[in-house]
Amino acid sequence: KGEGALVVYIGANYGALLIGLALRFTAARFIAVEAEPVVYRYLVWNVRENGLADRISLRNLAIVGEQGPAAVRMCVHYARSSRTAICGSGSDSDHVEQEA
């Protein structure tokens, strides 16, 4: 029933599934990871809004396949609800370089 469980959720996005799991398994603690900075801000808001900040620890970072620092290039398209997508050259996007 999740008693004493620690769940690591990689790619938490806006937190819909994460919040559902936390509400269902009330004794479990969670670490949620989301790499995309804009989506991460929504994740933080959703966790706080649902009163789960005491059980869900949030991290704005990327998980990579090798040990040590790595550069992660993401493209944020503001015209597309700030979702990460393949980078283009349009004026509606920002390139985000982030240490992982």
C-alpha cells in the first residue's frame, strides 16, 4: 500500500500522474524530476496547490546516461503551450542550455 515507499518519478511533466499517485498512496514519499524549466514551474505550482509539498521533493534537472556534467539542449515553443519540441529557427522559441 505504499507504506514507507520512496518513489522516484523521472519526467514528471506537469504532475498529473504524480499527484494522483501521491493522493492514492498517502504513506509514500516522492522525488520528482522534470528537466524542462517552464514545465517545472507548473509542476511546482501543482504540487503546492494540492498540498503535497511535504511529501514530494522536486528537482529541475535532466537524467543522462553517463556520470558527470552534461549539456542538455531543449527548445521551448511558447506558441505550443511551452512544450519542449524539436528546435526550429522560428521566433517563437528559446534554446535552453542546462547542466545535467
